[in-house]
Amino acid sequence: MATSNNSSVPSKLLDAITNDDMEAWQLLILANPKVIDLAVWPENPLILACKLRRFAFILAIGNIKPELALQKIQDGTTVLHLYCIYEDVEMVRALVDLSFEQLYYVKDREFSMIPLHKAVMRGRVDVISLLLSACPDSIGELTSEKQTVFHLAAEYCNPDAFTVLLGEAKKLNKEYLLDAQDCHGNAVLHIAVQNKQLRIVKMCLPDLTSTTGHGFLIRVNAKNMKGETALDLYNKIPEPDYETRHIDFILCEAIQREVSLSNDPGLHHHHLKWSSNIPPWRTLETKNVLLVVLAIFIGLAFTLTCSLPTFFPREYLAAIALVFELKDLINGKFPLIFYIMSFITVLLTTSTCILSVLLYSLPCGSLMLLGGFATFFLYLLLAYFVMPKFSVRVGSRRRLSSYYLMLILAIGFIFIGSLIIHLGNCLISRFYNYAKCVTNKVLSKVWSPSKKRLPVRNPSFKIQMSQVGLEILS
């Protein structure tokens, strides 16, 4: 008899939910405190409360056993998935109030989508904001086709949702998600251009004119697995309207700005041809860091040069007027101050050259370049007075002063080092391209994206999904 009584408790609790009788519910729970955990429910009480919009019961049940919200209904979806599709702000807020983090990461069976993905597809900004405020890290989750929330916002033409997501990504320092590629190699910019989303294109492109260092690391010329850039996809759009043609202008302007960082005036007239060869590290932020580091190197070189006679007084005086053989250079018999000066000259020469090139691209670049040359010649004069005046016998009759030998040695180091770096870059680039080609071929064979496609965005989609959801809940 007791067993029969206990088995009837879940039914009575469900009746209390149906009749919206919170008092009866509380009495039953007080009499049977463990019934929520132990009972075999004919129907999930939390899902029933959601279906009947009993908000007080949703909170009460969720506080006792929030795991009930994880039950999958159909295709692996939860009630939170469905109400995100319905754009039901009140129900989403009620489920968010359960403060059950695991609920935000449940993926459906069809496309491995979490509730945030569904909300982004529908584009309801307040629903997206609720989910992000409850679980900000869910912004980085991927679908079965390796799409981010930004891909979905661009694919379903929801620029307002994209704006909210972008603001959250900035707070979390996850702007890199904008440059992520899906299983077809398409970045967000590819999708936005393909769907003619001007607002999203503007938000995707890097702010190369900014001096605050907050430009996004978006590769304008990134290619998908078909080898197409965003500009290539734009060129495939048949008869673009006025607003769509503005996308072409924005893309070309962004490419042109990237090319301007290469400091090669000849590239400005051929930016479309050469833009794909621009290294991704040529950003304004990297440029600023280089300027600071190079200035530190130059200051360090001047400081060391002025201090050498103080650090090596005996060696400095003992080397004056001596005569060495050229082979003594390799044997290490030259004064230590000579070798140090040679390496300082290499450091300052390369730093000054690179710094001058970077400064030339700034306003008043010619004056900046003149300042770089003046700094280098000032160092040459300083090095002439600091270098010990000894000579090196070259051949049987000729002698070469220590100062000129140092300059020749430094230039030789720079030339050989540049040659090695250039050859190394060529080899690495060839190896990278080969490895990328092989990887793409392997992925194209191994990776088999689902043949199921995401639902096409159309006006009747919401009505269809609502009918399906009601059938599931009932």
C-alpha cells in the first residue's frame, strides 16, 4: 500500500503543475523530500512546467534537480534549444535563471548546435544577450560543420546579432573567432560577402587606420578550400545592386591598405594582383612593436659603443699600433673590443635600415629617413674614434686599418645573414605550401561534412519550427 502511495506522488506532483497549485506541490515535496531524485516520472516535470509556462514551478524544480532540463526531446534538442528557436524571451530567461552551466553546452544530434547557435540563427538579440550573460564562454563553441556563431550570423543575415556577438568577443579577447574557418575553409568574411551583408563586412574588416592597436586580425585575402578569397566570391555575384557594389569598394580599400604596409610603391598600382602575397603579420600593432624594439636596439648600440673604452682600457691601449695577420681574425687573436664592435655595427646597421623603412611610411617620411641616415653616420664617426687603431696585413705589402676591416666584416655578416634568411624563408614557404596542399587533399577525402544542410532562411521557417516544437512538447 505504501508503495502504491509513493508511486502516486509523481502523478500528484504533475497534477499540481498542471493545475498551477504551488501549495499542493510544496506539501507533497515536504512529505516526500527525495521524490524528485528517486521517482520514475511518467513525464518530465520540468518540461511539463515549461510547456504550460509555469514559471514558479520551473524555478522550484530547477533548484532541486536542474539536470531535468538536460533531457533531450528529439534530434538531441533540449527545451532551451526550442525556446531559442521560438524567440521566447520569457522562457529563455526562466531557464537561464536555473544557473545550470551544463545546459548551455548541450548539442543537438543533427548539427551539434548549442542553444546559442539556435538563437543566433533566429537573430533575436535579447535572447542572445541572455545566453551570453549566463555563459560567455559558449561563444567559442563550433557546430558539426566547424561553424562559429559569427558564421551563423552571417549565413542567416543577422547583423544585429553579429554586433552583440562582436561586443562580447571583444570583452573576452576572442576576436580571433572572426578569422576562424569552417569545414569548407570559409571564414566569416567569405560568408558575409556571399550573402551580400554589407554591415557584417564592415564589422569584419580590420581597422588598419586605427592607432589604438585594436584592429582585428582578419585576413582579407584568406582562401577557402576552393582557393577563393572574399573578393573572388564577390565577383561571382550576378548583377549586384548599389549596396552590394559598396562591398567591392570596401574589400578593395582594405586590400589596398594592407598593400601599403609593404612599403613598396610599385605594389600600389597592382594591389589586386599581389595582395594575396601580403604576409598576415604586417599589421599596425606589429609595426608599432617593431618601432619600439628597433629604437631600443639602436640606443643599446650607442651606449655599448661609448662604454667600450671604459670596460676594456688595457686591451684598448695595448692594441694601438699593432700589426696582425688576416688569419688572426679567424683564430681569435684580435682584441676583444674589435669583435664586439663588429657585432654592434651589424646590430645598429640592420636596426637603422629597418627603422628608416618603417618611418618612411609615416607622415613626413622623408625627414624620418634623413634622421635615420644621420643616426647611422653619427655612429660611424663614433666607432672611428672608439676602435683601437691597429692594422691588418693583407698580402705581402698592403695593410688594412682595423676600422675599415670592421666595416667590411659587418657588411659581410649582414649580406650572408640576409641571404641565409631569404633562402630559409623560400624553403619554409615551399614546404608550407606543399604541406597545406597535402593536408587539404587528405581533409577533402577524410572529412565528410554532413549532407544535411541547415534550414534555409525563409519567412515560414519560424512557423514550421513552432509547429514541430509544439508537437514534440505535447
